Amino acid sequence: MSQKLSLGWLGTVALGVTLSCSAQEKPAEFSSLVPLSISGEGPWYRLELPLNVQLNARQTDLADVRVFNAAGEPQAYALARESAPTSEKRVLTDVKWFPLYASADSTERAPSVKVQSSANGTLVEVQPSSQLEVGEEVLRGWLLDASGIKAPLQQLVLDWTSERDGFQRFTIEASDDLQHWQSWGEGQVARLTFADERVEQHEVGLPGQSARYLRLLWSAGQAAPILTAAQLESASRRSLPLPLVWSQPLGASSTKAGEYIWQLPTALNVERIQVSLDQANSLAPVTVSGRRDSSLPWQPLSSGLLYRLTQSGQDVLQNELQLSGQTVQQLKLVVDERGGGLGAQAPTLTFAVRATQLVFLARGAGPYTLALGSATAKAANLPLSTLIPDYSAQQLAALGKAAVDGGAVVAPMSTVTTAATAATNWKKFGLWAVLLLSVLFLAAMAFSLLRKPPTNS
């Protein structure tokens, strides 16, 4: 009977040791602490993590991010994070295009036209609203009929006659009724001859919204080229991606002419890059490669044409490239030197990643603190649907807001805090030593009891 009691007591002590080893995390265990301010109605608060704050994490998947209350208690939280928009298969559709004519001396921003359409909204005919004299009309732009496309528009693809080589710049407007127009920014396509080769750019990115009609207008005094083809690429998105956030400029290293390498602060899912073009009239076909570690081979990520050219007294700039969102920590740019290169000064690079939102359930008294920077912390985030019962995407925008105090500057832990961390570690080591000795002592007692011959009644 005494043997059974001793073994049961030993099991209870071992369970106590296990429970003691799973103590709650404390703020002092993280290398960076950032104070938070909150506003709006809780108890859930949404924090958009600035990129310079994210870069203080030690783990790419942000497993070492926590939120603590004033008492140092961890808060339940979720991460809303997408590396790329989730979308259906993209579809490229040929669309009809109609010329927009105006008189040469017209001061109207957009030509006035008469439109004839079918019952379902498909354009049949587009004519100037007033009669133009032959030889006085100027082709100002084109009207595209996208009424047959129901999905959001992602990209515009144009082709035009060879008589108009060079750059073509125009504004893009969208409408559903041909009366009210919304600006979709500017587009730029090009056809150039470069080192006995043709360099062509036919694609223009669109904002991913739906529209029945698009209007392309060239600037006043500049005639539009004759289009030979117009296509629209569409894709139905299941979920809207979070916006992109851009880094500060990074300096490059270069070991050979026309080749530049950038080291990112940590491994990131990079979706776009911008390369500085400091010299006017720069033209450079480039390829971009990436890798996670210097021991791995380079993987091709993108290619394109970068340029900064002066036309009519204005800079025409294309310094941005789209990447796949692959996780990389090093990027390499190789420049075709036949274009003259990028100059003696190595270019800087800025990169863009998807924003990350952290939602936490405020428990206990504030102020609240964001903690980052631990190589050993395990992921503790919950799914949003678990953190917020009956969660819906509409709820996310209505949550209370949290923001990083101090202009989004991460406050490194002070020497005092570091010392406190070291003291805490010594306490842990001491506790482990005491517990280990206790277990050994109990094991010795149990062993002696097992060897002792039973007492005769």
C-alpha cells in the first residue's frame, strides 16, 4: 500500500513540474515592445501593423507577435493577412472600340458624342454630337464596350498601328451609363526600337472594379493612335486583398557591371518593387531573381523594361515591376547593358508587401502593448471566426481601432528590461534545478521502497 502511495505522489509531482514549465509568456521575453493607443468601441480592436514594426519580428509568419495588457497578461488575437488576392481564373476578352473625334480647336476635356446601344447595353454606334468638317477632326481617344464582362476588370491590353511608335499616354475613365464617369488613373503603353530589337509594352493595370464602358483620352493637342486590337482581362475575386505597404529605400551591392543585389531585413512575400532611376533618359530591360538564402540558387521572378525619358518637357517614368509574392530575402536585378545601364551609382530599391492586420480581444486594464521579437515563441493566433463569434467581413471595418504610439517607431527594450529578462531566466534555471533535484529525490525514495522486502503481518 505504501508503495502505491509513493508512486502516486511521484506522478502528482511530475504533473506539477509539467504545469510549472508551461508558465504564461511575459513582455520581457520579447526584444521589442510598442505601446498602443485604442479608440472606438471594443472589446475587439483592429491594428494595421506598420511595415517597420513588422520587420522587428524574428519569424516570417509573425508567430512571435503578441499583445499584452497593463498587467502583462497576453490577449487573444487573430491575424488578417493575405500574400496575394484570391481570385478565379483570369479571362481575356476581345471588346469593341469606337473612335472619339473632336475638332482641332476644341477646348472640351472629352469629346461630346451621340451613342446608339442595344437593349442589353451593347454599343452599336458612336458619333460626334455635332457635325465636324472634314480635315478638322482630331482623334482624341477611344470608347471601349465592356458591357458583356460581368467580372471586375484587372488589365487592359492594346495594340495600334506601326505608324505611331514611341510612348502612348492617356487617361482612363469608367462608366455604367455613359453619363457619369469615374477616373481610373492613367495608362501608358509603348513600342520602341532598342539595339536592333523591338521592345513593346501593351498591358495597363486596372483597379479590379467592374464597369460597362471605358473611355481612353489622349491629352489635348495630341492625337490618339489607330487601334488594331483591344482586350480586357477580368477575374472574379473571392476576397479583397489588403492594401500594399512600401518599405524604405534599400541600398544595393554590386560585384559586376549591370548586376545589383539587395538584402531584405527578413524573408518577406514581396509583390512589387520600385527601382530608383536618377538619371534622365535611362532605358533598361531588366530581369529580377530572388532567393531566401545565399546558399540557394536564384529563382527568376519577373522581367520588364524600366525607363525615365523626357518627352515634351515632362518625365515619362516606369520604374515598377510586379512580382509573384514569393517569399524571398535577397533580390537580384540584372540590367541589359546595351541600354546604357543605370549609371555609376547603384540604384536603391523599395519593395511592397501586403498589409497585415492584427485583431485582439481587450481583456483587463490598459494600456496595451504590442510585443515582437522571439526566435522561440510558438504561434498563438486564433482564426478570426473563433476570436469573433458570428464573424463577417463587414464586421472587420466596424471594429474599434488600435494604433502604434510614437509615430510608428518601435521602442527597443531598455537595459533595465534586458536585465530583468536575464534575472527572470536565472530564476527559471533555479526553479528547474530545484524541481529536478526533487524528482531525483522522490525517484530514489520510490526505488528504495520497491527494494524493501514486504513486512509480514
